[in-house]
Amino acid sequence: MANASEGRAEETGEQDANGEAGPAVFFRVQHSAFGTTLGANKGAANFLDRIWMQAFSSYEHNVAEQTKDLPPLACRKGCGTCCRIQVVATAPEVLMVARYVRAMAEGFRKVGIDLPARLAAASVATPETSGTMALGRECPFLVDGICVIYPVRPLACRGYVSFNEEACVAALEGEADEVPVSESHRTVRALVQGALQSALRDAGHPWALYDLVGALRIALARSDAEAAFAAGTDVFEPAIIDHVSREEMARTFDRLKA
Ligand code: SF4
């Protein structure tokens, strides 16, 4: 059973008892839960941790509920085929990856993996260059087919899962446009991520989506990045990826909340 901060999985269904669309109800529950957490923990030392943990526990719990009857996924350890698309993330996700990279960098360096150097060498995606796997940009955190930031990987990575590895490889090689990804995972990810963004916006924190590589470089270069986020200053602005304009996103959030 989900707790209040996770929202209820069944509300992602088609309709609730009042005939409302399920995803909108789920969004509202998630939005409200994030808003409560943001308000209750404002100024607390673990402010960022609380938001981040809620985002991931909400996603993991609800996606588990929603995907019980789906066929087995093709995703497995050692397959990093899809880790060549642009990864977008919210500010709390970027900041937690930055913490992880700082904490783990020395340990990885001892086994020959230089995380800051890999990040510095990676190409930064832009709205114009983002797109399909055929573009072939490899995520700097993919090492021998394994994600080395797996515990803190963003929602975007968690929500992109496939039923067919061959189709993923074909897409990577430019021989197929479509990968049979799980729509259930994608939908839960989009709703949790959107609700988080909407609650951040209402609470006066940076709420855009950012290119993970570009924003991480900023987070690692600035020791005040977490404090700036808490104070409502967007230090990641140069890395914003607006697949959908923020005005349109804000209108959608307001409509869903109404
Ligand atoms: S962060 Fe990890 S899961 Fe996400 S694209 Fe990079 S290597 Fe893959």
C-alpha cells in the first residue's frame, strides 16, 4: 500500500469514481504530496534529500503497481543500448547526481574510471541536437554497458524501458524508428516528474527540465548550487531543455491541478 507521499497507483487508471480521467487525479495527488513535502521541509538540512527520495519512491512504487501484468522487460544489466539518448532531469535529480559523483569520484578513480573527466569530455545536448538513439551520443556514465550512477539515475532513465532488445539495437543503428518501450513506465514517469515540476514551480524553486550533462557540469563547478536551488535561483538555466515551452508546461500543470 502506498503512503500518502507516494500517491495511489490505482489512480493512474482510466477513471476514478467521479468519472474523472485517472492520470489527472494521480497528478493532483502527486502534486499535493510534493507541495506538502516542500512546505514542511523548507530550510531543513535534508530538504533536497526529502524531495529526491519522494520522487523516486513514488515512481518505483507506482510503476510496480501498474506493470504487474506486463510481459517481461528486455532491459538487463550490461545492456546500455538506450543510454545514447539525451537524458533530461529536474534540478533535485541533477543535484543528487552531483552529490553522488563528488562522493564516489575517488573510489571510481582507483578502478580507472574518471567520472569528472568523462563528464567534461561528453557532448552537451541542446533542443536542436536531442533526439533518437541513432545520434549515437553515449552517456558519460555508461561504462562497459553498466550505469555507474545507477542508484541515483534520473526518472527519465527509469521510465525508458523496452520489451525488445533487438529493436533497441536496430534503433541505435538507425534501422528502426520505433522501440517498443513500456507506455506504463513512461506514463508514470511523466506524471511523477510533471507533478514534481509543478510543485517546485508553485513553491518558487527552479522547475525546468535540464540536459543532465550540461546541468551536472554547472552543479559540480558551483559549491553553492544546492543553496541556490533552495533560494529559488536557477543556476542551471544555460542547460534548460524546452521540448515543450515552459509557458505551455505551466498551462498544462494549471489545467491538471484545477
Ligand atoms: S544515467 Fe545511467 S541509465 Fe541514464 S543514460 Fe546514463 S548510463 Fe544510462
